[in-house]
Amino acid sequence: MKQILILLVIFTSIRLGAQITINSNKQSVIEYVDQNYKDLTALSDRIWSYEEIAFQESKSSADLIAYAKKQGFRVKAGVAEIPTAFVAEYGSGKPIIGILGEFDALPGLSQKTVPVKDPLHAGMPGHGCGHNLFGTASLAAASAIKDLIEEGKLKGTIRFYGTPAEEKYFGKLWMIRAGLFDDVDVIMDWHPGGETKTSVQQGLALVDFQVEFFGQAAHASADPWNGRSASDAMELYTTGINYFREHIKPTVRIHYHMENAGDVVNVVPDYSRIWTRVRDTRRSGMEEVWKHVEEIARGAAIMTKTEYKINLVSGVHEVLVNRTGAEYLQKNIEFLGPIKYTAAEQEFAKGIQKATGKEEVGLESIIEPLEETLEHPMGGSSDVGDVSWVVPVVRLSATTAPKGTPWHSWAVVACGGMSIGHKGMAYAAKSLSMTMVDLFENPGLIVEINKEFKEKKGDYIYKGIIPDGPPPIGKVE
């Protein structure tokens, strides 16, 4: 009887006025993260140091695979025609619970772990979105669940998805196309952020495409009348976009990057190329603007007597939010409570805020109630959105940098390589694995999550916004 009571021991905590209970399996996954904290931070720091961008994450992928194999996972590497993509799995049968892990860095953001801008390797990439923490925490959560399956305390399959190229090209789209999510019951996901909360906002849908203009070279002074300027076409294209901005909805965002506009000043350029991105809170709204922006490119070509070509890169859906799963995740983060920080960490955070022109308030250490899902939230985009239209996704944000820190910046890189980032990583691993315990122990919860998923998806048939053919591995443009 005493042993049974020990196995069923309930740890009770009061968070935000609600009584929350935790069983022995949840206590076990918390202990796994604590016991392996040193190894997990070392893994995260190695990935942080590799500075690898989209589809080039060979060292990062290899280190995550090595950790997974050491834990006893079966690993399939190079899936979906992507050398750095992999799936690590343990267990058998239903339910199949998946968890996403990213690990690509961003160009040009290399940074030391100091609260002032100071590149570690000038011009090199850096983890300005915290993906060194993302992949590590998710694999830690999967490993904690794997131990419980191995011990016979849970039944089913745990699957970790190593998903590259989230910052550019969106690797998950090709993994979806390869059918890697077809048999999954629920997916867990998280992202580094400036606050700790259950994520119930949908983000923005987007599309990426390149426009190329082809003209005629000529001497810029001796006979410019014989030239047709591809750079003029590109300038008129961007001018058209910028005049169009006044007449689009406030939820729309349009960005562009001029990649090639000629080589020398005394030659009328015969080639130019520009990368364009269109976003909106709804896929339908994004598509409407996208098609008009393509028409602007056609108009620019007509005005300059040039030819043009549009190349689809990829695009992502907005997230299909699942509040049923979110409510369980919320209970687990309320049990864990806010992340605690040392005085030194708060000073580091204030240094980051000072350097980036933000109010010097330090790190936020609270757990907010579950938010309402807004009809038109702003913010970023992610290929997690596409996964959420194939299988229900439950999402978390965990603090890895001070609130208000400019994301995709050196400041996030600085925090991601030291204890502030490490604490957020460990917190994510605990709360995600605790919620996966709920999923394994409660088949009815999986049913309810999928019921909401099907009701919200309705009769929409998912189709990824990617071109035919293999992913653009090795493409440097």
C-alpha cells in the first residue's frame, strides 16, 4: 500500500489562484531535465557556436542525432530529400505524439555573450531566433518521455522532428510533402521569446518569391539608348509596391531585398533580382496581395521594355490554433511557475535593454492567464503553421531574452548562449514533456484536441505553397 501511495504521490501547487496537481510521471520528466541540465546546455552551446544557416546545419543536425541515438531513439536521417532533416522515434503503436525542433541560425548576427553589440565572428551567422535552444529543449522533452515508455509507465510512440531551414525556405513544407506527419496524433511545439506563456495566436501567412528582370546591356554614356535597364525595372517595381502600401489592409506586410542590381556604374545593367515577401493574418488575404504585387512586376517590365520572370520560393500558412491542448499546457506552466533569475542575469538583461533603446526593466518573471485568440494578431510567421493544418499543434513561448528585445538581432544571440537562454530552454523542456504526459495518459484528451482541429479546419484541403521538385539545397542566392 505504501508503494502504491508513493507511485501515486501528488504534488500540489497554487498558481494564479488555481489548484494544480502533478503525478509521478510528470515529476519524472522534470527530474530528467534537471539531471541532464549540464549536458543539455552543452549541446545547446555547441549548436550556438556552429553558426549554420538554412539547409547548411550539418554539425547542428549531427549533434542532435548523436544525442538522440545515445538516448536510444531510432533515427532516420536525411528525410524529405534534406540532408540535415531527421526523425528520431521511440516506442510503438498509438498514440503517436510528435515534437518539433529547429536549429538554423540567421545570417550576419554573430555575437559574443555580452550585453553590447560585439560580434564573435564578424559577418557570420548567429542564433537571433534562439533555435539552438529550440531543438535542444524539444529533444530533451522527447527523451524524458522516452524514458517513461522504456520503463513501461507510458504506452505509445514519441517522435522528435529535426526540422531545418525555418528562417529561409521553410523545411517543414517538404517534410509535410514527404508524408512525415501523416500518422501523428498531436504535435508539440515551442519558440524562444521575451515572455513565458501558452501560444494561442495564429501569426501571419506569407509567401516568398523572387522577381528577375532581363534587359539589354549598353554603355551608360556613349549609347544608353541601346540599353534596357533591368535595375530601372526593379526600381519601378519597388516604387509600385511602396505606392500600393497606402491601399492595403493594416494586417498586411510587404518586404523586399534587392539581391542584384548590376555590377558597375558605366554599364546599363541587363539583369536584376529582388526577393519579395508578402504577409497577412489570413492566407486568403495574403494571396490577394501576392497576385497584385506580381502584376506590379509585369507593369515595371512593360515600362522599361524588359522581360521578367517570377520564381516561387515557398510560403507558409497561419497557425491553426488548438485551445483544447493549450488549456492543458497552461495548467502545466502554472504549476511550474515563472522562471527565477539571479541579480546578475537581471543586470545582463538591463544591459541588453539599454543597448537596444528599451526601458531597463530586466526580465519578466510572471505567468499570465491563457490569452484570448485574437482575430488579427500581428507578429511573425513560421512553417509550424503548415504543420498545424495537417495535425493539431500545441504551442509554448518560453523566455530566453528580455521582453521588448528586438528579435532576429544580436541581442537574442547574446542571451541564447548564456544562462538566461539556458533557463528558458530547460523550462520549455519541462512544460512540453509534462503536457505530453497528459496526452499519453489521457486518450480522451487526444480525441478532444482532434475534434477541435477538424472543426476549425473544416473542408479546407491543405496544399503547401512550394514549387515542384526537390528543396533548394545548396542554393546561395
